Amino acid sequence: MMIPACRLADLPRGEAHRLDIEPPVSVFHTDDGELFAIDDTCTHQDASLADGWLEGCEVECPLHASKFDLRTGAVDAPPAKLPVRTHEVVVTDGTVYVRLSGDTPNLPPCVSARLAGGAA
């Protein structure tokens, strides 16, 4: 399923756009013009990666400085240990679309509990 994220013209290079879905997903537009989509929640604690720092193909979590590779979702710097999911990005007629991965997301316990209807 393709989800419309934003207009490409509205996503400057070096910025991110967060999709308010559960769990949230963010689209990153690198300085080199590449587009990547990953789960927005850091796997270490509940922090939005869209609020982090983008450098090359890495995003640094604003909470504890974990780094994730936008191409693979792999952890490049702790304290996070689990990768984030990556999602396919397609641009059609100037609109950025995200095809969500069918893989199970790696979410911190507080987020998993909230999504399951438990205490946060």
C-alpha cells in the first residue's frame, strides 16, 4: 500500500517529513537529493528521528545520539541496539509516496505498550 507523504517541492534537502501514522514513519531528503523512509521512533527510547540531525545517509537521534543508516535501518552508533524498519519511497508527479514494510517494527517497550493499549 502506497501512502502519500508530501509534495517533493515541500521537502527541502537536509530535512525530514513525519507521517502521523502508527507507528510513525519519516521521509528524509538528503543533501545529495536522495529520499529514504524509516520508522520515525528510535528503537532505544521514544524519540522522533525526524527531530534528529541528518548527515549524509545517517540520522542521529535527538535524545541519546543513536545513529541509524537511512539505507538499511542499521544502528551505526549506540545506545540503540535494534535497527529501524526501512520503507520504499516512490515519487510520482511530484508527490512522495511511501510503501510500508511488512516487517514487524522494533519499538521501545513504552511505545509497544501504548500501541497495544497498555500503559505508556
